[in-house]
Amino acid sequence: MSEDKKRILVVEDEKHIAEGLKLSLSLEGFEVEIASDGGAAMQLWKSWAPDLIVLDIMLPVIDGMAVLKGIRLEDQKIPVLILSAKGDLEDRIKGLKFGSDDYLAKPFNLEEFLLRVRRLLKRSGWETEKSMEEGERNPYEDGIYEFGPNKIDFISGQAFHGSEKISLTQQEIKLIKLFVINKGKPLSRAKLLEIGWGYSRGMSTRTVDNFIVRLRKYFEEDPKNPEYFKSRRSIGYVFEHE
């Protein structure tokens, strides 16, 4: 086998489809792993580092769109091919705008599927960053984001509150990106856990609350009366600024 054998992660909960795709892709010379739910997909993506992801939308644990959003918070370059029974134009547009690179509806032609996979893998110099919301330019595509007296460098992981320097963790960066992309839109604790941490159950919402406390400490003049990271009663949190 070639040392540069490409890795493909197939995220599909229907076993016969997943196994069929694995066999077909393996015969084409690819290395293939299967994830049968969204949580397993997020874990394999991080631990196995695939070159391409084939992603179903209707998944248990975490749905495919949430998986896609979570991946795009950290990686804008990995090709993602959505393979879904939801083939309406509205669904296709939604998938593409959330960051997928191609969309193929079930049932599909195997030869067409393999051609699309090869086309995506051949694309080099992947630089196009897609917005996660309709019509929006990625607000941090140059790596820098500013609000009020705050400045965040997503590339270096450094931030400034006025002259005070702050070193951010990768999880803090990921959560801030999620808020920035959804500026002005309330996000529930469950949604923040689902997209920001890759969990939909079994994890305390206090995890989110503790992170918000830290972000307020970093970026608010008065953490007890936040101007940017605000609470929404019975909903969760919202990030706002002019």
C-alpha cells in the first residue's frame, strides 16, 4: 500500500450502507473507518485525522449538521461530502452553507459517488472558508477578531483585554468562535455542548456555565453585569456587541 493512502471517514448509521461504502472505497485504494453516530464521528475525526468525511445528516446522538458545524469551528479545509436521504433543494443549500463541499442525495449511483470523492481529494490548496450562516462572511477569516476593548488572535491563541494579555485554551477558542459566528443569536446550553464539545447527553450544563464565567472574567469590564456574553433566562447565552 502507498504511504500516502488517503483516509476517509464514513459517518452513516445504516450498517448495510456504511459497510457497502467501506468496501467500495477500500477497493479503490482508500483507508476507511466507519462512525455510526455523531458522537463517534467527532471522536474519530479528532483521533484518526481523515482526509475526507462522508457525512449522513440523520444520525443518532448528534445530528449530521451539528457534526458539520463542530468540525468547521476547528477545520475549514477538510473536504466534507454530505450523503443524505434529505435531497430537497432547501436541504442541499443548507448543507452547503453550513460548510459542506458537496451534497449527494440517496439513493445514489456508486460510480458518481466515487468520482465526487476523488474530485474532492484532488483539490489542493484548500483556502475557501465558508460561513456557517446564510450570506455571512466568516468574521474571523483573517485570524483576528475585535470587540470593544478586546482583541482575539485565533491563530496564536492570544487575546487582549485592553493592555492585559490572555492565553486562551483550544476549547475557549472553539467556544468563542461559535459565539462569534452566531453573534446576536441566543444559544442554548444543550446546543453549546453539542457543537462546542461534541456531546448531546451525559455532560453537565455546568460545563458551559463555567466557561462563560471565564470568558466574562477575560473580556468584560464588569463580569457581574456583562456587556458581551449575556444570559438569556430559560434559554442559554448570547454574544452581542456593536
